[in-house]
Amino acid sequence: MVASNSYLPLQEEVARLASSPQLRAAFERFRAQEAQFTLWQMEATRVAAPPFGEAARGAWLADRFRELGLIDVQVDEAGNVFGIRPGFGSRFVALSAHIDTVFPAATPLNIRQQGSRLYGPGVSDNGAGIAAMLAVASVLGSARIAHTLPFVFIGNVGEEGEGDLRGMRHVFATPRWRDAIAYSVVVDGAGSDTVVAEALGSRRFEVIVRGLGGHSWSDFGAPNPIIALARTIEVFSQTPVPVTPKTTFNVGVIRGGTSVNSIPESASMRVDLRSTSMAEIDRLERALRAALEQAIGAENRAAAQHGTRKAQVLQSEVVEIGNRPAGELAPNARLLQVIRAVDAQLRNTAQVQRASTDANIPLSLGREAIAIGGGGSGGGAHTLQEWFDCNGRELGLKRILLTMLTLAEIGE
Ligand SMILES: [Zn+2]
């Protein structure tokens, strides 16, 4: 047991921990076991984990958790994999990494190594996170480090795209975990130079306009879904957005119609609204709905005045296709102070960033959470050319371990 001394200022506490024999031994193992971490990373990445198809990779991870001596290893009904390192007390420090990728099931997973570099889809996002989680679990066991608060390791599903954070959402909707996780450290991708402490919220919609359609000549004057949609975009895109809190919108996909001489039966678009403030996202959603209503009304009125043969009106539907809550860590949050002290101790420079990660869920519930990288460096995320470089992995691992132990030691 590394004895806790809560009278020490945080920076001294971190320095004392970092120079303890147990931590020195752990840091040495991070260096010595790099080949093993690389192997895990490549193995994990070779098991396909498309959105909504993470079961095989989850089973692989559960086996590693058991091998590393984690207890109570379980896969929940969403597919999230849990393993525990016991401590004292009922509140947990969570270390999580998403196991899903953006790549469809048929994507060839040609994962290869050249020197310190690994190549292949998903190797960094989130092969680096999975490898970091296993490295930390492994070293805690082999260096026999005890800690006050227990740790829960989570390989969660559904972070990417249409997964819409469903894995993490499920963890924090589960009575066992909702109130038990005091701190969440999310490892996503490579690097050691960022701390995501602000959750970028987003809400996504498919807007569909439907009518009866008709012939461009003989039914002229019938309401036209494409024109109504275009009017909606025209009005909505003039909605003012503040610089602070940063708020954005995008119309990313537009579809509709069948041929040049047909009045379309339907038209649709996909809209992405983002902000660090939920209130701004709500306001944009209201503006979108109002613009749609206005455009449909105008198109229907124009058709009525034209006195078309077909008495018809347009219908519209707004379907939510994504919803990631916003939130942020309070400036005086313990987790933010701890990661800053750890970075100072490791002489690491990191910037606080805002992004959409698994940390959105705990942050939106007012819990302390950050997302950081698994060390090393990487690039080409979400492409087949993705790569990860193992150089500097050690720094990322030290950072995660020291953060978790500092959080865990200052128990209840
Ligand atoms: Zn990721």
C-alpha cells in the first residue's frame, strides 16, 4: 500500500507518489513490456468491431481482463466489458476505452508493424486506448500496487458515429455504476498532449418532407418537397449563432426526387447541431423546426393559390438520429487539478480541449470525467491508412497510471 497523506498539497502528493518504489517499478515495466502492449494492440485491432457488432472484440477483451487478474469480469447486455481491481470503499475510479470502430464488418483488417509503427484501420482509434487500458491493468498487478478506491476497467461499445455513445450511456444508466463511479478517465486514441474536459454536445436530425408528387407539366403548382426543404435551409441557415459558447450547424446530406420531370414525392436532409451549451442546441433545434414549419406553410399556401388539380399538402417529419449531451468539468474539479499536477510532474505540456467523447455522458451528469490519449502518436483516424507510433507510449501510460492512483488514494 502506498500510504496516503492528505495533508500534502496536491503537487507534492503527486511527486511523492511518482518517486515511490512501487511507481518506479511500474514505470520500469511500462518500458520493459512495450512489445507485449504492441502485441495486444495488434491482436485487438484484428478482431472486427463495427458499430453494433463489437461482441467478438468484447469477448477477446474479457479474456485479457481475466488473464490480468481483474475480478468480476462481465459483459453487460449492451456489450460493455467490465473488470475490477478491488480497493476499499464503494466509489470507483473508472478507466475506459471504447472498443468499437467506424469500419463496416467487411473492412479488411490488415494490421501490420514496421519498426515502431503500426498500420491498419482502428489501430490508433481505439487500439491505442485498449492497449493503454491493458498496460495499466497489467502493471498494477505485476508491480503489486494497492490503492484505496477500487478501479473499474471498462471496454465500452458504441462510441463512434451512429453508436451515439450508447455504451457509456448504458453504463451511467445502470444502478450499479451510475452513482458508484466517482471519476472517469476515458482513453481515446493516441497522444499525451491533450485533456478533453469540455464535452461538445451535438444533436442530429433527419428532416423529411413528403407530398404526393406528380408530373412536372400536368401537375404544375402541386407543392414540391424539394422546394420546401430548400426554403427551410434558406431560413434556418440565417439563424445567428454565438461565438461563445461556440455553436455550429451543418446541413451535411440532402436527398430527394426521382427524375427531372417529376414533382418529387419526398426530400430529406441531415442536419448536425453542435455546441458546448445545451441551451444553444435547444435554441437551434427550435429554429430548425420553426424554419421547416414556415417553409411547409409557404409551399402549401402557394399550391392552394395556384389551384392545382390535385388538392394536396406537404407533410414533414423531424427524426432525431443523434444526441450527445454537452457538459464541462468545473475549473476547480479535482480531476482537472490532478491531471494538471500529473502533467507538471511528468514535464508534459497538455492543452485542455473540447470534443465529443465518451466523457460527454458523465460530464453531462455533473460527474468528473476527462478523455486523454493512450500515449505514442497516431494519425489517419477513421481511414484505412490509420497508423500508430509506439514511441512515447510510456509517457501516456505513466500519465494515466499516476492520475488514477492520485485519484484513488485520496479516498473517503
Ligand atoms: Zn475514438
